[in-house]
Amino acid sequence: MINNEDFAKRLQEVIDFYGESASSFSEKIGVQRSSISHILSGRNKPSLDFVLKILSTYPEVELYWLLNGKGTFPISNALPKEETKKAEVPLGLQSKLKFDSNEGKQIERIVIFYSDGTFKNFQN
């Protein structure tokens, strides 16, 4: 379970790290300014979509750090570059994925979480 107060502190740390205002940060990740305000004040919890927008816009933000404070920020100093691979989906996983070609959607990113708290990020 995410602690709203701690998440808000980490979100503010990300905003400060990049020298953004809440307004410019919300514009860059593609959410309304009020969403940032409500999360920072503790009124609302962050949605999965909100978290993913932060991660895709700011790749130095580590998922586990953002959600529960474990790990490091910024990530660029913590993980080797091979942790993020371009369009390489493990063979065992490929057979489990089902694609519906009628929708015209493409997979943008797959994140695999391991039981030891680590993860691998595969981006197209």
C-alpha cells in the first residue's frame, strides 16, 4: 500500500530535482495541474496512469523508489544501462502475450518484477 504522505514527498523531490514548478511538471507529464496539487496535498492517491507518465517522461525516476521509497533517485547513478533493453522481450514471455491486431495498438513498454524487488524494463 502506498503511503500518500511519503509519496507526495518523493513526488516533490522529483519536481525539485528537475527544477520544475508543479504547473510545468504537470504539463510535461500530460496531466492537469490540479492532479499534482491534489496528490501533493494528500487529497488523492496517484493512479497507475499518473505513475507511468512520470516514469516515461523522467527515466531517472525508479518505480520502487517513487512508490515506496526503496531504491535510489536518480536511477542513472544506480543501475547499469543494460537494465533497460530496447524491444527485447524474453522468448518465454512472447508466447504468453496475446496481440489483437484489430485494435492498432502497439506495446510500448513491458516491466517484469522479480521476487527480490528488482525489475527489468523493456521498451519498444
